[in-house]
Amino acid sequence: MILNEVISALEILAPPKLAESWDNTGLLLGDREATIERVLTCLTLTPDVAEEAVSAGAQLIVTHHPILFKAVQRLIADTVEGRTVLTLARHGIAVYSPHTAWDNAPQGINQQLADLLELTDVVPLRPQSADPEFKVVTFVPQTDLEPVQRALWDAGCGVIGDYRECSFFAPGTGTFFGTADANPTVGAAGKLEQVAELKLEVVCPKPRLAAALHALKCAHSYEEPAIDV
């Protein structure tokens, strides 16, 4: 089984759209195409947990609390967090965290605690308002369609109910005039160009929007892809 298949199963249990907007959930380290044979689970990813994963020959750690919770400017062995991440990267061990998505899931941690305590008439103390879903629209040449689709899907886009990898695309014609500083992938700078393109649309939950836009730009061959949200 590859990592992306494991992630798909985890996201059924804890849909990314249930994560709080401030959280850092999902795949935090690793290659989505890596082969996964052993998985280690933990509450918090400590150096001891990392060493245990190495000893056990695990390829994936599913940790409730995310590592790299806040943005970092450097990863060095002088810090506990840096040392942990470097150990995992050195041994090809991926890290996934569902965190608040699992807290808020219908059968997640809070519901399980209520069941263990045999509580009845359980209602949320602070009902979660549904995060809006965005529609991400871009325009791609035919050769970019599948790579950009895959990048957006892997980033958490294209989920509608029980259906995954949903998208819409239709043919059209794009125009541009590149300035002298432009370096267009198709056509040439300094003249008006017309290019056959496909309009690609996917739905995207709010917590995954930033990652989706980054993935789109990385997968797109254009110097400045047109993106509408």
C-alpha cells in the first residue's frame, strides 16, 4: 500500500474539513508515493517515539498532536524538534496528524470519551460552524491536466460527500501578451498569443486552501498560472 492510500483511509475517519483553521493537520513529512508496510501510532511525537519507529521498521507515524505545529525557519539537530524530524527524514519515515479533525469527527476522540463515560444526551459545548468550501479554478494546457489534478487532489481538494478526486474541466482559448521580462512556457514574449487551454475546477475545504494553491503552482508549468478562488 502506498502512503496516499493510507491517507485516503485516514481522511474518511477524520475529514480534513473538520480541522480547526489554526491547526496544522494532514501529511507533515513524507512522500505520498512511498510504500507503507508498518504504521506506528502515538499521542505526541517525541524523540523516543521516533527511535521506536526506526527500531520497529515503521514507514509511517500517525501522531495525534502535530509536529512542526508552528512555522520554523530552520531544522537543526540542536533542538528536540529538529533532531526528531531529521531522524525521521533520514530513515524515510512519514508523519501524519489528524489532530482537531479527529477531535471533531463524529466518532472521534470526544465521542469515544463520552461513550466510555456512558454519557447520554451528549451535545457539543461549542458547536463547530462548518467551514466554507472554496472553488479553485485554473487554466492549464492539456499536458498539465493530470499533474495539476493530482496535485490538487493530494492537497485535499475534490472531495464531495463519499466521492473523491472530483473535478470539472472544459476546453477554451486563453490569451496573453508577455512583457520583455516574461518567459512564457507557451508562445513568445512581446506579442499577443492565443493558447488552447482547459479550464479546471475543484472544490477545496478552507483548511486545505493554502496547501492547495501551493501545490497547484508547483505542478503548473506556467510562469504565472491564472488562479481564481
